[in-house]
Amino acid sequence: MDYRLSPELEDLRRTVEEFAHEVVAPKIGDFYERHEFPYEIVREMGRMGLFGLPFPEEYGGMGGDYLALGVALEELARVDSSIAITLEAGVSLGAMPIHLYGTEAQKQEWLPRLCTGEMLGAFGLTEPDGGSDAGATRTTARLDSATNEWVINGTKCFITNSGTDITGLVTVTAVTGRKPDGRPQISSIIVPSGTPGFTVAAPYSKVGWNASDTRELSFTDVRVPAENLLGEEGRGYAQFLRILDEGRIAIAALATGLAQGCVDESVKYAKERQAFGKPIAANQAIQFKIADMEMKAHTARLAWRDAAARLVSGAAFKKEAALAKLHSSTVAVDNAREATQIHGGYGFMNEYPVARMWRDSKILEIGEGTSEVQRMLIARELGLVG
Ligand SMILES: Cc1cc2nc3c(=O)[nH]c(=O)nc-3n(C[C@H](O)[C@H](O)[C@H](O)COP(=O)(O)OP(=O)(O)OC[C@H]3O[C@@H](n4cnc5c(N)ncnc54)[C@H](O)[C@@H]3O)c2cc1C
């Protein structure tokens, strides 16, 4: 058992760390304040191959895996979470469903552009009437046998990367029929951006992740060819459960990065800030806070790497992914709160990175399955069936 990164992953970590400090850190605050999507930074990430990290080289990917993706996400989120979630959603939710479930033609059509970051994909699961209870999907897709097209109607909300200038597709879940027991049969369908009847609302005004793109989407008699079905008809529910299990590892890595970023900023600030004639770092109360923050970031890292290593090796990872997501998001919120406290009044000023980290931390307990949903999954894996 070895929890150290391989030399290749350590190289990747250093490269992304350097990029985050040299390219992202100086610019991202302004994008965040303006609630603007940072196209130039995303383009650069595309050139570095980050959007293709876990995909095969034959489709333009880097031939890596979820460990590589997690390492990159952690380093980005140490500096900024809007950038990290743009990568996470682009890879785990945009491109991964096509990689895992797409036909050869769908992979050839979409993956090369998604891998270079020239195009972003999105995943539309959540609806205004329910996110945790995703089986309650109301969006419908009916196959028009005369034209051999799906006709989609419904609304999706909170969809990341769905309305940028470079968004090329949204994979949506929709009810395509009923099972013999009357339960809805859900399928996933690829809807290219710009399809008539597919409307993308203005970006939400959010508490955090302000340099990332999140929108409501509506579908009114949207017609796409029958071959835009992703995977098997009626398997959409099972497919997105797998996508979300994997995505939780990525979110856990991102949350670990935010938690570590809070430690980085707090160590720096505590050594600089003077009170009562000495640096605040000389107080044991501050030292203990930071020591606890470091402990939490460290255990969060072990948890996501363990879940990722299981996934990569083909072992079961559902429970470990839920544990990692639950733990790392809790830790991210804890560390963001303490980092702000250590910064005093300056921690409440948006020009300080910890203010952004505080605002960005809360969503980690909500997106890609709330903390309650993670507990439900863990309990179920322990055989505690309600
Ligand atoms: C910025 C942002 C980006 C997002 N990006 C995407 C995206 O790209 N694609 C996408 O499909 N979705 C996306 N989401 C949606 C996100 O995944 C959902 O918001 C989340 O899953 C929770 O769903 P909900 O908001 O409907 O809350 P609800 O499901 O209504 O839950 C409300 C509260 O009730 C609790 N609850 C629900 N059921 C139970 C239960 N059985 N037991 C105990 N407690 C329960 C929940 O934990 C929560 O605290 C995004 C959300 C945000 C805010």
C-alpha cells in the first residue's frame, strides 16, 4: 500500500500547482467579482490537456484516469473553485457519460473537442421539483416514429457549463416510458446546443462559484435524431447513478483542495498579521486551529485517493466515494469558516482568497448529492435499508 503519487502524477500535480498560482490566482478574483466566465483561463487549461485527462489518447485524451483528474482538481481548487468546478463538470458530467455509454460514432463526434476544452459538455439531471429524488424526473422524451426523432419537453435547473459560448451539448435525463410496475423508465439523450426549442436562461446569481456557469434550461418540443440516445433506452437512471458515484470522487478532490487552500492562506496570514506585539501565529489558539485544519485536509485527501484508487483498480467504490464526498465537503466548510476567522475583518473582504473560499465551500455539501444523500448511500451500503 502506497499513498504517495507516482512520479507522473507528481509531475502533473506540480504543473497544475504552478498554473494555478501563476495564471489563475492573479486573474480569477476579477472574473469572480464580475460574475464572468474566464474563457482565457479555460482555453489555457484545454491546451494543457486537463479536459482530456481521464480519456484515451485515440479520442484526444491524455490516457490518464480518475486519480489524475483528482490531482488536477485538488491543485486548482487550492487556489480557486470556479475554475475547478468548470473542469470537474466538463469532464465528469459533460464528457464522461459519452465516454462510458456512447456509441463509437458519438465518441468520434464529441470526445475530441471535449478533450481539448474547445467545447464544454453539461449534464442535465436536476429539475425544479427535485434533485435528490432524481427518479422523480418530469422531463419527457417521446420517439416520433414518423421522423425517427426524440421530442423532448421539460425543464432542468442548476446545470453547470450549460450556457457558455463554448457549450456544445447537454445530456439530459428524460422519462421515455413506463416499466411493467408503472415506474418511469428514464433514458439519457444528447441535445446539441442551439437545437430549436432548447432555451438557456441567463446565469443564476449565486452565493459562490461566481466565475462558473450555471443555468436553467427549458425544452419545448425539442427534436433530436433517435441516435442521440446515450446508452440503452431505459438505462438512464442506472447510468447517471454510476456517473454520480464517480463524480463524487472528483468533488471530494476539489473539496480537499479548498480545505488545503484555507490552510495555505491561514499559515501565510497568521505569520504576517501582528496583534499584541507579535504575529497571531504565536498564539496556541491560532496554531491549534491551523493544525486541526491541516489534519482535516489530510484525511480528506486520503479518503478521495482511496476511493479513486478503488475505482481505477476496478474494485467496488460506491461507499468510499460517498464517504470521501461527505468528509471532504464537511472539512471544506469547517476550514473555510476557520480561515475566515483567522483573517479577522480582512477575511470578510472579497479581495482575500479566503472570502471566496468561504462562499465557495457551502455548495460542496449540496452539489452532486447532498450530505444527507451521502449518509443515505453509506447507510444503504451497510445494509441499513429503510
Ligand atoms: C451551483 C450548482 C451547480 C449544479 N450543477 C448541476 C449540474 O451540472 N447538473 C445537475 O443535474 N444538477 C446540478 N446541480 C443540482 C444539485 O445536484 C442539486 O441541487 C442537489 O442534488 C440537491 O437537490 P435539490 O436542490 O433539488 O434539493 P432537494 O432534493 O430538494 O433537497 C432539499 C433538502 O432536503 C434534503 N433531503 C432530501 N431528501 C431527503 C431524505 N430522503 N432524507 C433526508 N434529507 C433529505 C436534502 O439533503 C436537502 O438538504 C447543481 C446545483 C448547484 C447549486
